[in-house]
Amino acid sequence: MRLISLNEIEPNMVLGKSIYSFNNKLLLGAGFRLSSEFKTKLVERGYNHIYIMEEGTEDVIPEDIISDEVKYHAKSRISDEAEEVHSLLKIKDISHKKVYDLLRNGYLKNVNITYEMKKVVNEIFADITSMGVTTLNTALFKSKDSYQMDHALNTSVLSILIGKKYGFSKEELLSLGLGAFLHDFGKIVLEKIRSANPNSKTADELLNEHPTFGYLVVHNSKSASPIVSQIINQHHECQDGSGFPIGRKGENIPPTRSVQRKLKGGIFRLAEIVSVANAYDNLVMNPLTDKALSPSEAIKQLILNAGTMYNKHIVNTLTTIIPFYPVGTLVRIKNIADQSLIGYRGVVAKINKDMLNKPFVILIYNKSMKRIKPKLLDTAKLKNVDLELVL
């Protein structure tokens, strides 16, 4: 199967992977023949890409590192928790200062946000561990109608993978994963409030301060962890001190306990990881922006801001887990020793773990976009091969 944009859908194309809503409701099952009617419905729900079956790519199976069951359970649980807080937090007629006063005085202290979220992150961690993966294989998807929940899940997965690269213990990985999963919890709550009250000035003001709002909400809940709270509060801090809400600085060093920190009051090391994971997922294939950046474009953007906005050591570590060409994506040959193959297109069949950006590709189209007999290419064995992702 291969990944296509919704603009490429043609009548009678066959869906390769089932599509679910964020609450685990089946929208379209694999094997379904697509029509213009369903294309319209997918566009309305904010989907940008889907997998289709295509001749010659039958053995290409993009495998997520967490199961669909865990994925949809995670998204529905964080949405439900945010809905509960939304129902309890009546801010329609009070100022954002009054909201802060209420939270600082213990409001919502009987709401146990982290209890259920810990279960979710344990499931995410268990799936990642059981798969034994150290890198992503597939593209990170987000749809408009469930963007914040998708983003929470993706950021948690990315943060755990980064933490694994640094040799974190299970306990620390679970804390990191939970902080990452809840990093925008305040924003999710506020989006629900704003949806119910579109003209709420207070909700708009709090959205601009969502790390502080989310920190106070989670910090007040039962069994709250100071580690998780500080990840939430500091995930928008920058290495040069230009971030918010505190303006803390970083040292661009590995985020491990063993590395001594000279700067007192610097950015919390686990928040630095979530900052990078959060930024990458917001950049790559974002359905809320006009231009959906490819993985390579998103990585380049982070590299440009490494050292000032983001911890450059962590950005470098991110590049070791993100393939530029995920399994199932279409690539075009821009340059290759065999000049006759320039312009040919193929589907990424497998990631080369030793050379992430030199994948196995099944060529299926010539430069004129006419079908050819499928041909497997191991780009790691070729010199001067240059690929371009076609999204």
C-alpha cells in the first residue's frame, strides 16, 4: 500500500488501512472502494492523507509502533478528562486572573487527572517496548477534528523514543511520556471551553498562557507529579531564555541526570525533550496549516533553531529516530548514477535502520508516471542517490 493525499483519490481506489474517529468509531474499513462522496466526508473531517492498495506494493505494510486499540483509547481518554475539567471549570463570566486565583487556592484538587492518564501512558510504553523499535517507520498523522489528541499521543511517543536513546530507566520514561502526553492538556480544555463559548475573552487570554494554565490544573489534581507538572509548565521555554512562561535558559547539553548542570534555575531537562518533540509534531504534516511540511523539512526547521530555541543535543538525537521517507510514502528519484532512472517514482518499502534516509524503494512509475514492472531498489547500496518525498 502507499500513502496518498486526498487530492489524489480517484473513483474505485481501494482503502489500504482502516480509518477511525478519535473515539474509536470505524469510519471506513480497509478494502473499501473509495468514491467522491467519501472523499468529501474525509475532507470535512480534516483528513489530509490515507493509505491505498496499489499494484506492486501489496507487501508494503506501514506498521505503527503502537496499536490502533491503544491509540484510540489514549485519544478518547484525554478528551474525556479534558471534558470533565471543562464541565467543572466555569469561566464564562470571570477574568483569567480569577481563574488563576481559584486554581492556586486548590480548585479542582479532587479531580484525579493523572490516574487514568498513567494507565494510558503505560499502554503506550508497553506497545513501544514490545515492538522493540528505536525509530519511527510511518508518518505521524493528525486530523483537524482530533488534532490536539493526535498531537498529545505523537508527542508522547516521540519523547519516549528520545528518552530511550539516552538510556532512561522505565520509571523516568513513564514520567517523560506522561508529561509529554499532558503537555497541552490546558490547551485541550481551553479549546473545549472556547468551542462552547466562542466569544470568551478569558479563554482566549488563557490560551496564550496555556502552559501555566495546564500546569495549575494538573498540579492541583490528586496524585500529581512535580515532574509531570514542570514538563507541562516549561515545554515552551527556549535555550536562549526567550521562551515562556518563565523565561528560563538552557545549556544545550544531554538531558540526563549524569550530566552536571552549571546553570541554576535552568529549563527542566525532561521539558527540553518534550519541547523538541512538540515542535517537530506541530511542524510535520500539520493539517491546520497551509503547507504540510515533510519530515525532512520539519527537521531542517528544528536544526535552524537548535541552540537558541531548542536543545541542540536533543534535536540531533531526534534526527536518529526520524526517517525522512516513512514506509508507504511515494518518493521521486532526483539524482542517481543511472541517469535513465531520474524522475522515476516508487514507494518506500522498508527503512534501512543503519542508514535511516537510504530506504528500500519499490519503483512503480517511470518519469512519465506510466506504470512499470515493480523493481526493488536498495538505495543504501547506491552512490549519489537523491530522493524527494512526494506528499
